[in-house]
Amino acid sequence: MQQDQFIKEIAAEFEHEKNITAETKFQQLKSWDSMHALIVIARIDELCNVMLSADDLKKAKTIQDLYQMVIRQKSS
């Protein structure tokens, strides 16, 4: 999956947020909570067949970081 498509898919999970980009610090979004964490993990698994952990989400600061984690896991 290309980065632009990944961002679009993840941004869709934050329907009330605007202007989500690769540099968006997703944990600072107003709507971010533990439920969104689970939703993002499940959505990434569904889209990319990669299971990120809660620790992965804690380490990631931006959506770009999430994408890079996915790419690394798929290539290993």
C-alpha cells in the first residue's frame, strides 16, 4: 500500500478531524483515546495484514511513523 492511501485510510478513522497528513501527531488529536488505538490497530491489520502492538503505537508519534512500522514489518 502506498503512503498516500495509508494516510487516507487512517484519516477516515478520525472523521471529525481535519487536515490529517503524514506529519499528524495522531495521539494529540482531540478524538484520540484507547478505543481509537484499538481501531487503528485493527484497521492496519485489515489493510496491511500487519499487527502492531500497543507498544508500537506508543513509540509512533506520527502517521508517517505508523506507515514506516508497517513497511518494516512487511519487509522482515
